[in-house]
Amino acid sequence: MRKCKECCAKISAGSKTGYCRKCSKKHFPVWNKGKTKEEFPQLINSGVKLGNQPPNKNTAMSNQQKVKISCKLRDIGINSFNGFKGSEAKRERAKFDSSDVKKRCYERDDYTCAAYGMKGVKLNAHHVESWCSNPQKRFDLNNLITLSEYAHKTFHSIYGSKHATRDNLNNFIDTVKQAPKKTLYVVAGAPGAGKTWICSQLTDIYYYKKYDSPKKFRHLYDMITSDSNKPILYDITTNVSTFIKHSKNLFDIKLVVILEDKDTVKSRVKARGGKFTKSIERRVKRMGTLSKSAVFAGTSDEVLEYLKRCLDDTA
């Protein structure tokens, strides 16, 4: 990796100047800034002052120009033009996103997800009757309901994007609301602390939902609606406190923290071919703070024994 001649910042190997972008501006200023055609006779026919903004900047493209471009891209003549293709849906979506109907929907529902009951998360305005099948109801406030982004994605992953109905929505919400409240053990630890090692040994007595499994947006729904009567293990990697805060009404959450020293984590990360970064070092320190609100904190071996004892005590 090459370095800038002046500030020693990293630059690409193909840099022709030997300077970074910031230093290049000092050593190689824009040649035509503020220059006039009198100073450059070879540009006498340009008719503009060099360095000025183009005359069409910030000017909306005319409909005639749009038609010409559309015809060119579709390889048809202007006389064969029969309307813009594939952009009506985008224009409608943009119009919906810029309208105040979404905000009114959120305000009406008190910024709360109708399925998970969450506040303070990213929200979506879901169309009760499908956007595609009911264009006349796209901007109807009575056809909107507030869902969290994860609940919204989960709904459409189950029922599809073109077949949203009120019955499907009611069924989705009832499935979540009527599910019994389960015990969820959140196993937190720095990368290399042993979360996966612990959870993988307890799959016969716990329902293990692996955080690194695909479709993270469905994890909540899968855990809530699980048919298993076993307690749940969830080895979440990031934003542990935020997850607990938003999910405390959905589960009986018990936080278990793995506390391993820096050297132990470093050796484990390197043993599996990884690199011990500053981010991992910060996570090791973060676990110490997180352990203050945990039901149990200890080394990976101690946490494994604790989780085994939990079910023995319950039994």
C-alpha cells in the first residue's frame, strides 16, 4: 500500500500523482477555475466563462427530453412511443413516501408496531389490502397500519407481497399475540468468547435460534411462534441492550454474559484464522458493563454449567 508524499495517508497503488485526494488539490489546482475565454484563445468558440456552472444545472428535464431518452433506451421511434414503461410504480411509491399519510398512520397508532407492540424501532406503513391489487386504496389512511420493519418483512415473507388482505393481517397479529410467553436466555459475549460452542451443546434441552442464521428479520417471529416447549437460547452478537429493551414484552428475558479476558479471546480468534481487532477489544470491555444487568456472568465453562443447572432446578 502506497502512502501520500505529504500526509502519509494511504493511497491506491495506481495513483499517478503520489498524493491523496486532499493534498492533490493543493498541488494540482483546477486549471480552468475563474479563467475567461480571452485568456485561452483556443476556446474562443466555447461562448462560456470557464469554471461556471452549466446553464441547465438544477433544471428539471422536460417531458419531451424524457420521451426521447425512453425511446432511445427501448430502441423505438418517437411515433411508436406509447407511454413510459416500468416507472409508474416507482412514481407512485415516491409519491406515497413523500406524502403525510405515513406520518398520520404512525401518529394514529402511537408509533407502535401492531404485531410486536414495539416502540422506538424502525417503522413501516403496511397496506392492509394489497398495494398492487387495490390502487384506489394506496393513500387511504384506513387501509394502513403501523408495523415494525422486521414484522413487515416477516408478514410479506409468509403471505407474499401481492396477496395482502385484512384476514391475513389479522391471522398474523393473532398468531403473535396469542402465542404463550416463552423464557428467552440471551447469551452475550465478545467474538471468540464461546457463544456458539455453549449453545450447540444444549440443543437437546433448549430451542437454539442461531443469530447468524439467514433472514434475521424472522428470528423474533420464529421464536415467538415456536412449537417447542423448551426455553430459547439466542446468541445475539450486537445491540444486546437494544434487543432486550424492545423485546421485553414478548419474552421472559434472562441475560447471560460470557466474561473472558482479552488474552483468551485473542488466542481463540487467532486459532480460527481471525484477527483480533480493536472492535473485538471494545466488545470484551463492553461485556463487563453488560454483566451488571445479567442474571449470571462467568467464563464460557461456567456459563455452560449454569444453563444446564437452570433446567435441573426447574425440573
